[in-house]
Amino acid sequence: MVFYFIGTGNSLYIAKQIEENPVSIPQVIHSENQEYSADSIGIVAPVYGHEVPSMVKEFLKNAVFHTDYFYMILTYGNRHGGAAELAKKLCDECGIAVHYINVIVMADNWLPSFDMNEQKKMEKHIEENMAAILADLGARRNRIAEVTEADRAAHRQFLDRMSRMPADAWQHLLQVTDACVGCGICEKVCPATSVRVTDGKAVHIPGNCQTCLACAHACPQKAIILTVPEVNPDARYRNEHISLQEIIKANCQK
């Protein structure tokens, strides 16, 4: 059993290599029964600020997992900042006995820092790295990916920057321009009902936004932009192996 969370498809691409029909966390997080039993249970998720998205944290805190082998695969772009160590701490806090946590570098979809056109060109050895991870999982290896002091320092620097910003800063990262035609794609790809189409125009609703940027990347008009500068406002990203319909199926809350 494999659970996943996605914004632009990277983690679904990884999850599908482990199991043919992985389970979307946004689609089950509100289920009454949050108890799961399987021979092995995995979580595949991106890291935002070196940690899993808040929805994934909520899922791990509320769900009960019965398994002999629990693992996490975390996708990241530029720097993981000790994500495996942070995920291990989260599992410990949730009372989850985790056997394996690894990270895999992929395209980074964070628009304030990266040009999506450049990210698409970069060779990140995804297939080679994933083959090693699949071998580990097949052998039921017990391992938490190595974290260096430089990784920890990067996370401390991130936390320091965040401490000087308003607590809800990321909830106000998105804005909808007049280019919006009300197609509703943004609403369908949002995992947290943070975008709604009202009177023919999309509206971003702060409060539970996961800052996955799925809405901005999927908008065909590029009508959803950021309130901070972007490296390349004309470039957007979706994992080439994942269709828009798959992201909608994973995230749509209607």
C-alpha cells in the first residue's frame, strides 16, 4: 500500500513505480476510517521547506498503520535540508515505527527560485536513483538517508528566514489576474479546496493552502501568479510522465 501527495506530479511518478495503484492522501484524509493494514505501507511526498506538506503531517498524525514495514520516499529539487531526519522525527512523534526513509532529487517546481524551463533540461539521474530505492524496498532494507551538518545548517537558515516573516506568509503567496477565464482547472487540481471559481473567476482562499503551486502550474492562461517575483513567469511545470487528468483525480475535492 502506497500513499502519495502531489502538486505537479513528481511524487505520483515515483509512487507508480512502487505500486500500480497508489492512494492519494487528499482523497482519503477526510475518511472516517483512518486505519490501514498491509504487508508494507509507504508514503511518497514532496518536501516543502525540507519537510512534508502540512496535509501529509496531518494524515500521519491521525492515521493508524498496521504493517511490518513502513517507509517514506521524499522528492526534492535543489536541497533536501535533512528531510529524512525531519521525517523520522515526525514519525516518532506520531508513534509510527519507520524502517526506511530516502530522498530522491527531481525537478524543483518552486517558482520564486527556479526557472521551470531550465529544470526540465537538468539531468537528475532519477531512473538510476529510483532503481536503487526499489532494490532497497525489495530487500526490506532498514535505513534512514544520511543527513550532513550542512543539511541541518540549511534547514536552520530556512527556519531563521521564516521566523522573520508573518506566520501566514505562504497563505498569501498566490493571486489571480484578469487573465483568468474561469475554466476551473485550478479548482480541480487543488488538494485543499483553496481555490474556487466564483462568478466566472478563480479566487484563492488562504487558510489551508498547501503551497504546492499546483494551481499556478496547471493554469492554461498563466492567470495564477505569485505575490513575490518569479524567476521565469512564462514557464510552468508538470512531470512529463503524469497527465493533468491524473493530478485532477488525485487532488480534486468535488
